[in-house]
Amino acid sequence: MPRESFNAQLEGLQSTLLKMGSRVEEAIQAVIRALVDRDPVVARAVVEGDDEIDRLQHEVEHEASQLIALQQPLAGDLRHIVSAIKISGDLERIGDNCENIAKVVIRLGGQPYVKPLIDVPRMGELARSMLRDTLEAYVSRDVEAIRTLPERDDEVDHLYSQVLRELLTYMMQDPQTIQQGMELLLVSRYLERIADHVTNVGESVIYLVTGEHVDLNA
Amino acid sequence: MSASGLFLGAVVFLVGALLGGWLRDRHWRAGVGRWRAVLEGARREEDVEAPAPLLDLVRLVRGRLRELRAELERCRERTLLLEQSLRALPTGLMLVDREGRALLFNPALTELLGTGKSRAQAGRPHIELTQNFRLSEMVEGVLRDGVERSMEVTPPAFRDRYLEARCVPLGAALPGPETGGGTEADGGGDGEGRRGGALLVLHDVSSIRRAERLRRDFVANVSHELRTPVTSILGFTETLLDGAIDDHALAREFVGIIEGEARRLAAMVEELLDLAQLEAKQVELNYRTFQVEELVREVVERFHPLARQRGVELEGEADPSLQLEADRQRVGQLLSNLVDNGIKYTSEGGRVLVRARAESRAQRPGVLLVVEDTGRGIPADQLDRIFERFYRVGGGRERPENQTGGSGLGLAIVKHVAEVHGGSVDVWSEPGKGSRFEVWLPAQAAGR
């Protein structure tokens, strides 16, 4: 097969991955909105949207394995394909975590929160902006901007332990709040996981561009 | 341009070839000197001894070349002009060829979507530029069936941005970035839409959406606020008509209530009109210089009865030398609204403090009016909304207990009074601890 068509297929793979990334980014944003507004309708849309994210992951895997099987790519091309597979895996996990949060929102069924949600949406917004920058680095092949991902991930971790402490205090003071407290605890745990997966995506992008294996989650 | 350019180029080439052959045959021995003489002949042909048809041809070629160069220059200028206009356009534009590659886009596109950092290039797949699956699916749909589509997208990177996206098919075949023309050759494709490309247009409609939301809230609130006293008036009037009017003591009480509600209604309508005028900047400000301390004392004295009734401590303090050139009555209204709010939202045993001091901002001398309370405070996420008309903290429309009928317009008026004076309002608050409103006004009217 001529090089031109190979390049077109690589581009197609990248486009599918970007489509998936954009869906995942919107899922994070939507689920945070659903959480803050206590809106089960938006939450249900996030749950339904996850199927499409899963389908896109299969598409990425399919396109990638076809390229490997038919083209025997080398060096940079192979890296491109391998990182696409890895990235799609992490994106899919982020999508699943969004779905989990959405299910919590549905379970809470619009009941008022024991405390105003400040840090939890902040965690979500941080994770979302990390993903945005990572996807942009993926397109521009400029990884400088995502070298700071570990610091931003640390910030999410820090917020996570803060939320944890705060929720524990509430739950100890008033056992009535335990059920909701546990759910919110889960939500912040999911968000913390999302940020970790974004950091993994960042690692894959750095591997794709420079060929080096870095551990941003260290 | 490219077709006529090609044509002219071919003409020049043909003429050159003919010329070469002819010269070789007839002037070979004359050598290079003769060549140069021939070419220079175009400038000073009368000095050169050359056959007339050759000179005519040379002149023709030179003439055409000049025209071509001028045409090229014009094209370059036009392209530059178009590029500059495209760059300056606030509307996002992207031209996509039938392969789904962005042939052309402007900076507004990536700015509106917040994807500028990816530095995507023309000639790349369109999703690299938009990085939005909704837009990319829309573009793909248009490329597939050639049917125009439109929708509204909210890029996740922005909290309050609404973009109206429209994607139209381009019937005429577009040249691809590498194939450069030649779209006629493949002849396939069914229907114009498939052969052509698509144009994506993005408009920022955020301000319209925000205005719509404000208007919706406003209409909902104003009808609620007006309905409450009207219902009460109607209820008591009906009871009176049903016979209560004969019981003098009861009738007196009811009429008193009706009067109170009617007054509240009148005050609200008054404030609404006032606010409308302030917003339209149609108010005539009656500027004069006055002592701030005196005004603070007046306002505090006026609210002492209410404060006592609520068990709230009210105090005012200001430097006696502090002067302000402003509309005294308006500033009084502003201060009254803040103090009124402070007292109403502070529970018994609390404290409201009014202070004034000199403070310069941006090298402009001014006066800072501070109203601080130890009341229930305002949650952080609502701070930026409290200056909206009828906005009530807590989101609900429930009135604070024992409220004496605030209109919900007080803070909106405060903000507008400050702004028509060229000043500003800031607020700090901690739920459960209290709030602090700071109004800064320039010490002297602008332009004086």
C-alpha cells in the first residue's frame, strides 16, 4: 500500500482518538454540572453517552490492529499506533469513572447536600483542563505544556484528601449525613482516578513524541 | 486566475520557443551581442537593426509580462486583504475539503473553541482544529449528504460560552491541498454536495444567552414579587366586600393591611422605574459637594428604630473632614439600601457597622463606604449574582422571616448608583459570619 494511504489511515486513527477525547472531556464537564446542579437528567445522559465512548475505543483498537497487521509499521509509526491504543484505554477508564459519578448523582436523587460542593467541582475542573491540555499536546506534538501534569495531579490529590477529611468530620458529627457522605467520598475518589488516567494519557503522548518512557504518576 | 495564468504562461513559452528557432536559423552567426541588442531593442528599437516582426513579438511578450506581473501583484494584495479580514473576523470560519481536511480557518475559530494551544495547521483533519466531536460529526454529516446543519455547542473549556454553529455544503468542487485542482478528473461522486466541501461558521451567542436568562429570571421574579401584594390586597378587599366592612374594628385593620401592601407595591414600582432609568443611564445626577460624615449619621439615625426593633446594634463612623462630590440623595439611597440589607440579614445580637474613609484608586482620590454586618452571609457561588434584580440568596423565593418587604432591587440599585458615579462595588462574605460591602466612589465627578 502506498505511503499516502498509510498516512491517511494514521490520520484517521488520530481523528477517532480525538473524537473520543472530546467526548470524554464533555462527559467530565457534564457530570460535574449534573453533580453541582443535582440534575439526574444530565447524569442519565452521561451514563448513556458512555456507550459511544466504549464504541470509539473499539474503533481505535480495530483501526490500530489493522494498521499493524497490514502495514508492519516501524519506529515513529509504530509508536503512534501503540500510544493510540494505550490512550484509548485510559480515555475509556475516564469515561467509566464519569459514568460512576453520574450514577451517584442519580442515586442521590436531587437531595440537598450536607455542605456546599466547592472542592469536588474544582477537582473535576482541574482534571478536565488537564485532559484538554493533553489532547492539545497530542495534536501539536509539543509536550512542554504537559510536563507540569504531575503538579496538577498533586493538586487534585491534595483536594481529594481535603474533601476526605471534611466529609469525615461531617459524618462523625451527624450520622444522618453518612449515606450522602459516603457517596460524595466515592465521587471524589472517582475524580482522583480520572486525574490519574489523564496523567497516563500524558505519559503516552510524551512517549509518542519523544520515545521516552516517563512516569508522571510517581 | 490560475487558468488565465496558465494560459498566459503557455503563450509565453510558445512564443519563446518559436523565437528561439527563428533566431537560430537566421542570426546564429551574429552571436550574443546581437541577442542582447535584439532584446534591448524593445527599449530602443530604433537604434537596432532587427526585423520588424521580431520586434513586434518581443514587444508583445514584454507587454504581456508586465500585465501578468501587475495582475499577480493585484492578486497578492487581494489575498492579503482577504487574509487580514479573515483574521480580524470575530466569527469562526473553517473551510473543509471533501476529504475532511481544513483548507482554511481563522484564529477566531480556535479562540472560540479554546483549542489554540494545539496549533493545528491547515491541511489537517478538521477535528484537530475543533477538537469537538459534536462539530466534527456535524461536518462529517454535511460532507456525506450535502445538507446544511446548525446547532448550538458549549465548548467544555468555558463555563458560560454558547456558540451557534452552522455548517453549509459548498457545491463547487474545492481543490485539495495536495491534489491542487483536478477535481473534474475523478468525475465520480453523486451530487454536488459530495464533490464539494463544507464551510463551518461559529458565532459567539453567549451574551444573547446570558441576556435571555436574565430576562427570564426577571420576568419570573417580577411577576412573583408583584403578585404577592396584589393577592393580599385582593384577599382582604374580598373579605371586606363579603361583610367584614360592617365590623368597624376589623375593617380598619384590613384597610390598614391593604394600604401597607399597596404602599409596598407602589414602592416597588417606583424602584423598578428608578432602576430602569439608572440602567439606561438616563438619570440626571445632581452633583454637589457634601460631608460624608453627615450623610452617614443621617442614614444611621434613620435606621436606628429598625435596628432596635431587630435587636441589632447599628453604628456609623467617618472622618468629619471627608468630602464627596456626588448626587447626595443617590448616595444616601445606596447607603440606606446596604444598611437596610445588613439589618435584615443579621439576627438578634448582631452588629452592623458603617464606615467611610478616603481611598485612592488608579491614582484617583475617592471615598470608600463600607457596610459590614455579622449576619448570615452569602455563599461564594452566589456572590456574583446578588446584584441581579430580584436575586435572593438561597435561590428560593422565600422571604427571610419577619422581613419588612424588601423589593429585591436594593443591591441592583446600589450597583447602578455606584456605576453612574464612576465607582464600583465589592463584596466579601463568609456564610455564617457576615458580609462586607465596599462602595468606592471618586471624590470628584469625572471631567471636573
